[in-house]
Amino acid sequence: MTKPYVGDLSIFTTEELEDELYRRNKPKKPVKPELIENPDYTELKNLCIEYIERIENKDCSIDDRVDTEHYIFEAAMETFFGIEIWNYLSSEYWEEED
């Protein structure tokens, strides 16, 4: 019997090869974003002002309020951590613990 040569993939099952490819290509946990030292509050401030003005003018349904609150949250996170915060928070980017 001859020994398999280095790189002979025939000694592995298809499942073993697919598992190895998955392991190599699996996204890694991104680095936790740092707090931005001097953030630009312009967008966040404008969203908050618009939100209060719409409530004051009774120009805001409950659905609008929920949507606007969501936009304010997104703007706040991006203001303080940058747009890459979403990659960090998205569970699809987290590597499973072995």
C-alpha cells in the first residue's frame, strides 16, 4: 500500500472537506468599536428636534413615533461608535465558540 502524498484530498470525506472550508471561511467576531472621541451630533440633534416638534404639532402617529425613535437610536449608535457598530452587533458575524 502506498502512502498518500501531501495534499491528497482523497483521504478525506466530502463532509470533512466541507467542514474545513466552512471553518476557514466563517466570519470572525469583529473588534469592538471604540467610542468616537469628538462625535458630530448634527444628525442626532436634528432627529431629536424633529421628533419633539412633530409631537408638539400633533403631526406624529404612534407608528411614526416608533419609527422615529428607532432612527434616533440608530443615529445615536452611529454617532458614538461609527457605522461599523452594526457589524459588531449583528449576530451573523459572531464566531461560534468552540
